[in-house]
Amino acid sequence: MGLLDIFKKKPERADRYAGKPLLRLVDSFVLNCIGELDASSEAKLREMEPKLQQIYNCPGTWEEIIMAQLHFSPDIRNAIRDLWLKNQEIARQQNVTLTPMQFVEMFVEKNVTNT
């Protein structure tokens, strides 16, 4: 899937998160990396940290737990941010808009399995 493929009409699909509890957290992680996670959602995720630590048997913040589950290194945050900026520039050059959620879906599809 190329960058501009995300602008093509996609068939209607079932809820993106149905049967994939980790996916919503992964999407939130990517949104946070690109500075697009709203404060309310981040606060809710911070409140969930004790439960996430229990579920995934992993210490740390919600972000650290997600990175551990995906086997991401700490520098992934900067890599995601850089990729966002690069793809924003490509979209501008093509006179299209790349929304944060389009980027998230593209990133997750290419880089995350089994969510």
C-alpha cells in the first residue's frame, strides 16, 4: 500500500477495533507520537495504567507497556514522528491531506502485526 492508496475509496468495514483490544492502544500510541492524541484520551490511558500493567504483566506507563508488547525500542517515538512529517510533506506535494488517523492506519498496517 502506497501513501496515496489511503485516499482511495475503501469498502465499508466492520469496527476497526472489533476483537482487537490492543489495536486501540496501538493507535493511541501512534497518535501520541505525532502529537495528535487529545488530552482527555491521554488522561484515560494514564488512569488505565494499573490495569494494563496487570493484563500484560508489564510495569511502566501505558506507552512503555505498548512498546514492550510490540517489541519497539524507545527510539520508535522519534521514528514515528519523523515518518509522520515526511508523509505530511509528500501529501502536500501531491496536494492531498493526510489526516492523523489515515497515517495511524497506514503505519499500523505496515509495521504492526497481531493486534
